[in-house]
Amino acid sequence: MGKVIHVAVGVVQRADGKILIARRPDHLHMGGRWEFPGGKVEEGETVQQALTRELREEVAIEVKDLKPLTEIRHEDPEKTVLLDTWWVTDFEGEAEGQEGQQTAWVEIADLTRYHFPDANQPIIAAIQSTQPL
């Protein structure tokens, strides 16, 4: 088995119940697909610290509260990705793509209309079964 990549994923939910998603830039792996914001956990960081940093860098929001949602292991032939997924239900700022990526606030029921990477399907299922608000 290849290396394990630990990724912090944020399911950011506004007071109106909508979820933040971002479209991957076309030049990246899985470009053009939608995803939940987040990124790799760096050496020495907790997953909460990594997610707070990534959401600040990617979509310019300050995380105020996190709750665990789900952990998903997605295995490819060359690597295993651990998607450590957290609800973000309290934050400050207006989410906006800081790396040129398109963002959207969508109803939970509409998430299945967007093209996500396969590894994100269990996250969508977890969101639909455990809404915190």
C-alpha cells in the first residue's frame, strides 16, 4: 500500500442550512469537479488547526466551531487518502474563492446534482443523514 494522505475537509453550513462547495480549477487533478473545501494536514498540525488554516487560505473564513462528521478512507493504487471531515457551523467572514475557484452555497438536497470526486460520495451521504442544524 502507498502512503496515507491525511486531508482535513470542511462541510461549512450557513444559518440558512446551505452548504459551501468549491469547483476545482480545471488544471488540477479532478479539475472541474466540485468539492468541500479543505486540504492536507501538515506535519505537527492537528486536523482542526489544518482545517482552520485551509479554510482561511481557500475561502477567507475564520472557523469558530467544528464538530466531527465522518472519516473516509479512499484507496487508490498509488495512495490512500484519509478524508477527516468536520461540520463547520460557526464561522466569520463571507466565503469567497481565494485561489480563483468558483464557490456556491447549495441546499443539502441539491448536493447530488453536482459532480464530486467519488471519494466525496460518502461525505454527501453523511451530510444527508446527520444535519446538525
